[in-house]
Amino acid sequence: MNQIITNIMIEDHKRIENILMHLNSKIKSKEFRENFNFFKSELEKHMIIEEKSILKTYNPEKYNQDVVKKIISEHKELIKMIKEIEKDQNPESSFLAFSELLIEHKDFENNKLYPKLDKELTKEQKEQIFQKIKKQKEM
């Protein structure tokens, strides 16, 4: 139970990163749009899990509110970039910028946020988050 949040979310990050790499290999093909829609859906599910299952349990007043603001702000920026990619007829450069931000965001969460939560939250809070994540993934 010590590293439960870190382990679950890093696993999900790996899954999303694999989809991202596959998508990157299709950027010049007709399949890009179809694959991008799948990627977008999976990334949005992941963000919902983070925001509804993790950040709502993580009490920002008690901990570092700046970390929560950073995560939410980056989620909003990533969603904005997704909309730009969807409109872009030649999305190569906007997709590259999006990918770079997404990787930076993932690294911050993997190396800072999740270990911090695993260290500072109680066993009960971690279990509560775990159950919420499980429920969100079933939806």
C-alpha cells in the first residue's frame, strides 16, 4: 500500500505514452485522425481520474496547493492543445509541442506528485483514492 498511487498512475502513464508513440508513427497517414480520437478519449479519462479520484481526496489546504494548481493548469493547456490539433490540417508541429508538454507533465506527476501523495497521505486516504480510481476505470 506504500506506493499504491505511484504504481497505479505510472502504469496508466505508460499505457498512454505507448498510445502516444503509436500515434506519432501515424502522424503523416490517414489513420492519424482516427487514432488521435482514441488517444484523446484515453487521455481525457486519465485526467478525469486524476482530478476526481486523486486531487479531490488530496486536501490542497493541508498540502501544497501550488502542485494541484499546476496539474489542473497543465490539464487545461493540454486540452486546449488537443483542440488545436483537431482543427489543424497539418498537425505535425502542434502535435510535437503537445507531446513535449505531455511528457513533461507526466514526469512531474511521476517524480513529484504521486510519490508525495504516497508519502503524505494516510493508508485510509490511499485506499479511498484506489477505490475511486477503480470505479472511474470501470466507467
